[in-house]
Amino acid sequence: MTPRTTKSARRVVLYGLPFFALIVALLLRREIGPFAAEGDWWDVGIPTISILLLIPTVLVALRHADAAADRLGEPFGTLLLTMAVTIIEVSLICFVMLHGENNPTLARESVFSVVMIVTSGGIGICLTLGALRYGEQEHRLQGTSAYLAVLIALSVLLMVLPSFTTTTVGGTYSRAQLIFFSLLSLVLYVGFLYIQSVRHREFFLDAAENEARRAVSRITPYYVTIPCMLAGLFAVVLLGERVAAGVENGLSRLHILRADAIIGALIALLLLFPEMLAAIRAARANQLQRSLNIVLGSALATIGLTIPAIAVVSFFTGHELILGLGGRDAIMLVLAFTISIVSFGTGRTNVLTGFVHVVIFLAYLLLLAIP
């Protein structure tokens, strides 16, 4: 295969896959033709087809979002990426919550997984790989501190405090409390966006942007990237419904302990994978602040937007929503945030900084498998 043929094939996949996936997802949803629901084919084959198509569609959709983000520049580009991921995550959580039996802890486990994966695994891998290549790397202390301040506040208010309220029991908020804290999280997140995009944009910019990469992204115009991105996002949402239902059914049949935690972690890993790749590329290009913008921005958008969205779904469907973490998970969350504060306190990072985060991530994975 010649280089020209290979390039043409890549373009077909890049621009055609989102629309092909959307068509297949619509056929699956309407159960047309070979996708009609009957027996083992529906229980096993449909989820398998969905996940095989879902993974490349997520990568391609976020590749288009990444191209549009590069053209927008920081911080608007990173905001576009995080919003795209958040839309997909909220949709997947809603589908699993509304499928089968009531699953009141899924939203909490998904958000907790995102925060832990970002603050331990994502940050650790980026810092380690960047430090191995450059020795030490610099970041904007004001911008990173702003991310951590809002992320810690939202995490405690939405995932730790519910375990200590007395109006209700079992790690839940009363209806009035849930409405208040959901609105509070939205206000805090909007306030952060104002600081990031208007008031103090310079806090979130790398000292030297990679103009070559941005110049390449300008080749693809908005009227191509945006429709491809939207088609991909809609396809992911529809395919995710089938995947989530299949995974939940499979875990219930195997009688797996903490199935909600495993499903939440799988959702988080699936959605964060493209952003992690983008963050790692930025760290290896010595753009540490851009890397932190991507990983911390995804966690912040997840907790700031997902919980209020799931709260609305809970109100309209009557599904119970348990937000409070148990003692073990709360300790892991505090540990991850404490190490993050220490790691970014000087404005410079090194390989030891990253290695400590990776160790915490490995501990999180162990406790996920062996609680």
C-alpha cells in the first residue's frame, strides 16, 4: 500500500466513521433487520458490536474535538474537549442508572473514578514521562492552584459531606440539600470558567505554545470538524447505552462484588483514554500546563456538571442517588489531593513527583479489585 493510499484510507476513517457509527447506532436502537432483539444474539452479539464500534468512534470524535480545540487555542480549546467528554459520561451514567434495577451509587463511583484516575494515574504518567525527557518541567502555579482549589471544594461538598449529614442517612442528601449543592457546584464551575477564559486567561497558558501543531490543525476547517465531532458524540451516546447495559448484565450474572465501582471505573477509563493520550503528548512536548489543563479540566468538568445532571435525572425518575463515599475511598481521595498540593506547590515538577502519583494510582486499582 502506497503512502498516498494509506493517507486516503485514514481520511475515510477519520471523516466517515462518525457518520457510519451513528447510522449503526440508530439501527440498533430501533432494532431493525439483523439488529432485532431475540435471544443470545441480542444479549451477547449486540453489546460486542457496540463496544467494538464505540472505542474507535470515541477516539475519532475526540480527535475532531482536539483539532477544533487547537484552532480555538487555550483555554477555550481545552474547555471544548472537557465538555465533549462530560456529555458522553453523563449520557452513559444515565443509561446505566435507568437500565435494570436501581443503581444509586453508580454516579458517585463514576465521578470518584474520574477524580482518582486523573489526580493519581493521569497526572503521575504525564509528570513521569515529561520529567524523564526534560528533567524538570514548569507550570503556571496560579492556574494549577485554581484547578485544585475548585476540585477539592466540589469533591468534599458532593462526595464526602453527604456521609456526615443528619437529615438523611446512608450517604444521601435530602431533596433540598441536593438542589442547593447542585446549584452551588454549577455556580462554582461557571465562576472558574470565567477566571479561566476571561479574567485570568494567562494563568492557564504555557510559556511557549506549539504553533506548528496549531498550524496543522487549521488545515481542517470548522465546518468539517464540528459535524464529525457531533456525529461521533451522538453515536457514542447511543452505542454506550448498549455497552453499559451489556456490561451490567454480565457482571450481575457473574455475581461480581462492587459491580457499580467496576462499571464506574470502566466508564471513566473509556472516556478519559483519548484525553490522557492528548495530555501525555503535551507533557512529552514540554507543554506541562496544557497537559494539566486537559487532565484537571476533565475531572473538574466531570464533578461540576455530572452530579447536577444526574440529580435532575434522579428527580424526574425517582431513582435514589447515593453520593457519600465510604471511609476507604474518602481516605484515598484525601491522599490524592494532598499529594497534588505538595507536587504543584513550587511550580516545578520532577520524576519523583510523578512516581508518587503513580504509586497512589496502583493502590487505587488494587483496592478496586480487592476491596
